[in-house]
Amino acid sequence: MTEIKVSSVGERNLISRLSEIFKAPGGKESREKGVLIGAGSDDCAVLDMKGEDCLVITTDMLHRTTDFPAEMSPWQMGWMSAAVNLSDIAAMGAEPSGLLMAIGMPADTEIAFVEELAKGIQACAEFCGTSVIGGDLDTHAELTITGTALGRVKKSQLLLRRGAKPGDLVCVTGYTGSAGAALEALQYGKPVSETVLKALFEPIPRTKEARILAESGAGTSMMDTSDGLAMSLYDLSRESHVGFIIRKSSLPILRDVREFVSSPGKLTELSLYTGGDFELLITIDPLKLKKVQNICNLTVIGECTKYEAGIMLESPGCELTTIEQRGYLQLKAEEVDKSYLSKTN
């Protein structure tokens, strides 16, 4: 019998399989144990605080060779290591409560490098209104940083990937495709502005915007777009059981990115299918849009439809094409094993 390899499965399918193994008991038993949201279904796990609040928890691992472009400074590596975790806290509408960082590094790493790394972590934590409250240090073959972030939010304000319904508006914070444009510029040695490079090297966790959205009661579902806008749309669709129509002309794209890209098709590719933009994708009750429109950097890019309608991109000429389910994946499937998939569905 042939052993199935990780490379033949891919990240989303492996997460699904492992989530089944780690799944907390369901229903009443789960609630009695204090687990409101367990492994796999959202950006964070959610624990009941036995009052009006709940605790959200997430963890992320980054490696020198796969996650940090060679052009990044130690400070920027630190910033990004904190940002990936704090962005997940934001995706639940929570206020960050603390950050734990475990750092593995080669024994010959220079102290100055580690200090700059720590300064970057601290700067991002402070920007998000929190601090580093602990962690671990160890030697490792390559620089590996694992962060664990905690946040707090009222149960009534918690935003999940499920909750969207047909007729809701689809919105994003900030811009799409900026980090993807920066990565392409680095890979092919193309000139690009510092603004675009900074979008990749120093992504901004939208914790402030998240709190505004959560407190407003306007949002019906939310997640971050770190794996790409298209992949996030599919994740929301699966959890909320809705489809989407996204207007191509409404995608918010930096002028610098428009100047960097030579063709409209490439611009769409960057906007939909590249990761690294730590923005929020949120569905909003159209009757409550005015509550947040003027106090949060938000762009309406489409609306929710029936699940059966799929996830579509509407051109300026009203032509509809399917948005593909692809984006950034840490574990890419080379050739998906069908027998494995049957066990996860």
C-alpha cells in the first residue's frame, strides 16, 4: 500500500483532516468545557470566559527560508511574526490581550539580529495596543518563529466566518494585491515603490478597524485575507453557505500597484490570488453600512448571493466569470490523492 504524502494532500485538506482528530466534543458537552469554537473552522479558537466576554486564541509559525524574503530586515521579520497572529485576532473582532513568541534559531545567530527581531515584534504589539507576555527560546537549524496571540471580545460582538446571508454587502479594508505586487517585484528584480514593498514587509493588522466593526453590530461575518482574497471568499462561502458576486471595478488597488502592472489581467491576478495582504474581508448588513462607512477604511466590492450561484467576478460590462479557488498555501498539493479527500468530506 502506497503511503500518502503531505505533498499530495495540500494545506486545506490536511487542516480539515487534522481538525477532525482534534475536534472538541460537540453540543452541550463542548459548551460545558468552555470551548465555543474549536479547531479548524475559524481564524481563532474561542473559549467561554463565563461572563459576557470570550477569549480568542491563535497561533502561527514562520520560517526563514519560506516566509521571509532575503530583502527583509530582522526588525521587519519580527514585525511580520507578530502581525500574522494579531491579524487573526482582528478577524474575530477582538481586542488583543497579549502575545507569546517562541523563537528557534541557529546557535551562531548574532545577538544584534535577535535584538532587532525582538524590537520588531514589540513595535507591532504596541501598534495593536498589546504586549509580549512570554514565550520560549531554543536552537534550531533555521530561524523559526511561532507566535500565539490572545484577544478578548464580548460574545455578542464576536464575528465568525459563518453568519453571512444573501443580500449582505461584501467589503474589504485597505487594498488588495499590494503584497503580491511587492513579491513579484522582488522575484523578478522589477522596480517598485517603497509603499508597495512596505505592504509586504510590514503588513498592518487591522485591529482598530476590527473593533469598530464588531462594536457597530453591522458585520455578519469576517476573516482576514492573508491567504488571498479569492481563498478567503471560498472560506467564507463554505462556512456561511452563501455565494458572492464581486465587482472587478470596485476592487481597491493602490495607484502604485496599477502603475507597476502592465496588463488588466495581471492586476486582477494580483488582487484576487496573491496572499500577504492582512486586510479584513467582512460581510455587512446593507441597512447598517452607514454605521461604519465613514469611520472605517472600507470598500464595498460586491454582495452575497445564494450558495448555488457560486463565487463570481463581474466585469464593468456585466460579464460574469468564476473566481477560482486558489491563493497562497504553505503546503501546496502537487497531485491531490482522491482517496484521501473522500475521508475528509
